[in-house]
Amino acid sequence: MSNLPFALAHSLPEAILAGGILFLILLGAIRGKEGGGPVTEIAVGLLATALAVILLGSKTTAVVFDGAFIDDGFGRFMKGLTLVGSLVTLVMSQEFLAHEKIDKFEFPILILLATLGMLMLISAAGLIALYLGLELMSLALYVIAAFHRDNIKASEAGLKYFVLGALSSGMLLYGASLLYGFAGTVSFAGIAQTISGTASLGALFGLVFLMAGLAFKMSAVPFHMWTPDVYEGAPTPVTAFFASAVKMAAVAITLRVVFTAFPGISAQWRQIIIFISLLSMVLGAFAAIGQTNIKRLMAYSAIGHIGFALVGLAAGGEAGVSGVLAYMAIYLVMTLGTFAGILSMRVDGEAVENIADLSGLAKTDGEMAFFLAMMMFSLAGIPPLAGFFAKWYVFNAAIQAGLYWLAVLGVLSSAVAAFYYLRIVKVMYFDEGGKAFDKRSPAPRAILAISGVLVLVLFAYPSVFTEATTAAAQSLF
């Protein structure tokens, strides 16, 4: 059962992306400066094909490549979310990149490379596979963060992300080394058999360092320091990619690690998760209040939402994991919709990012104001939109697990965070009108509208959605 055709059948999405990347690199090299033409379209096609393979392919669970790679329902669910984030990012990035004169053929290739790393990361069944996927993802992310080389903010963002990312990778690798030393194996299943009950001090140190590296990728407090500067400085499509697809992969591997490698010491890792969840919710709620740049505000919003998602992880069990999966799926829709709205903020051909630029939007562009308000209400968790149910799932799991105080603090943090989301709605509907936005952004505006419809549909028809998250959660255990 471990022959190559069988292994490739269970890693077909990764194989499609890897082959497509090699083809696009050759195509770009041959075409030279004119390589930007069909590259993006082919990249979108590759991502769509990989997504179709996941949706229509095998539904069985298999561990291949000598135990390094696992294909299961949980992985397929999170890979689907990741591919949607990457695909939508590419679709809505073209006008922005062309206007900024950075529409080079390398951009979609770097997105594909990062996505390939994410898919490998989500299916990692051991520490070596985890590190390979993480580094493949990170190396591409370092480059696209600074992709706008003539922009000093983008260059600064890329440098900060690279330096802090290298530090976090070192911490994660040190933790993985400690775990290998004390467990004698790199596979998650082997670590689970060796480290259980009363773990040694060295193994606990390894767990802490490993979790620190993963918390950095999730931008959870106290490893969030890169997030506001990188979100603000990077090109807006790159920020959307960081906030959507990258978050899906980081949360997925964190779930896989704690439940498959450390089920025997859940009390120890649950303390870490509760700590970073609580800090992330509180900082995300209060630090965003004074922000004037909408991308920087979304950075603190992302930190807060990771805190809410980790409430479900702290709860543990199938209900907790199902809550996290539901939260991340809804968060993906809300984030892509919001960044589609930000990409549509263009006055006289120039991109604007200040919240004040939204003044009077309801009078100049009522349709965009309506859908952007829907995103804000959903992010704030106001019923009956999908964002309310996302928080309800994780808080309900926390209450079932007896973590009443964590759920209460989460609700209070959500109430505080609602202030800055509703402030944007107030600016759009009640402030004096500013300059009207250009209406030449068909792709971002369409994605904003689709996201607005989805946050309503997920409320109206939750059964299909919850069945998918429950099945994915069950496959992890």
C-alpha cells in the first residue's frame, strides 16, 4: 500500500501545484519581461484544479511517504479553505499589481509556492515534514511581503517579517529537536506513544518552543509583533493572502500537532493555548481602537479572531475542533470580503487606506457601503450574520468543556471589538461625504458582494456547513 502510485494518488493536489510551478518558471524564463501574460490565469487554473481534486477525489484516510504525509478528512477540509484563499487572492490582485507596475510573472508563482508549502504543512505527519512545509511556505512569503521593491513600507515589512520569521523558525526547530531527543522519533504518532502522562521537563520545553513557532505563524500574542507593520506595509493583495490562506494552514497544523502528537499531555498544552487565546482576544479588542489605517486595524482584528478561534482549541474534543473549523471557514469569507472592499478603495486611480477615506460612502456608492457594512457587522459577531455563529460555536464548546470564564472573557472582548467595526459603519453612513471611489474594480467588487451573500447563506443553511466541519473534526481523532 505504500507504493509510489498510491502515495501520489493521495498527494495529487500537491503534485499538480509542484508540476505547475516548474512549468510556469520555465514559461516565465522563456518569455522574459513579457512573462506576466498567461501566468496568472494558469496559476488560477492550477489552484482550481487542485481544489476540484480535493472536493471530488478519494475520501479515505491514508498515511504515505513512510509515515511523513497524511491524507484525511481534516486535511482535505483545511486544504480546501487554503486553496480558496489563494485563488481569490490571485483573482482580485491583478488590477492592483498592474496599477502599481509590479505585475511580474514571479508573483503568481510565489503564491503557488507558498500554497504548496501550506498543503504540505497541513498534511504533515511528522516533525521533519512539518518543518519542510513551513519553510517552503515562509520563504515565498518573505519575498512577496517585500514584492513592491520601490515602496519603502513594503521593503520594511518584508525585512521585519524575514528577521522575526527566521527567529520563530529557529525556535520551532529547537523545540522539534528537543522533542526528537526525548521521544526518539519524529512522527506525531510515535511522539504520542512516548510522551504521555507526566512528561519530562525537556519534552515540555520542546512543546513550548514548538508552540511558540506555530503561534508566530498564527500571529497570536505574544508572537504578534510583526503583524501590524507587515499588514500595513505589504501590498494589499499580499496582506489579504497573509490574513486568509496563511492563517488556515497555521491553525490547521497547530490542531494536528496538539491532538495527534500530544494527546497524552493535553493539560500542559491546554494551558499554553488558554494563555495565548486570552491575550490575543484582549489585545485584538483594545489595540485596534485607535487605528486610522484600515489595513493596520485588520491586523489587530486578525490577532483578536485568532484568539477567538483558539478558544475552541482550548476546549478540546470533537466539539472544540469542529468549532475551530467552522470559525476559520467563516473568518475566511469575512476576511476575503473585507480585503476585496479595501482593494476597491481607489480615488482618482490611487489606492487609499485610511478609515476617513470611507466617509459618506453610503451616499456615493451605496452598494459597496452595504456589503462592507455586512462584513463589519459579521466580524463584530452581530446576529443573524455568520460571524455571530462562528463565535457561538467556539464559545459553546468552551462552556461544554467547563471553561466558563474563558467564554465570558471572549464575549466581553468581542463587545469591545465591536466598537471599532461599528465605527467604520458610522463613518460610511453618517459622516460627511468625501471623494467618491473609482468603480473600475470589477473583481474585488464582485468578491465583496459574494462574501456578503455568503455570510447570510451560512446563517440560513447551517446544516450542510456544520456536517462538513463535524466530519472533518472526527477524522482528526
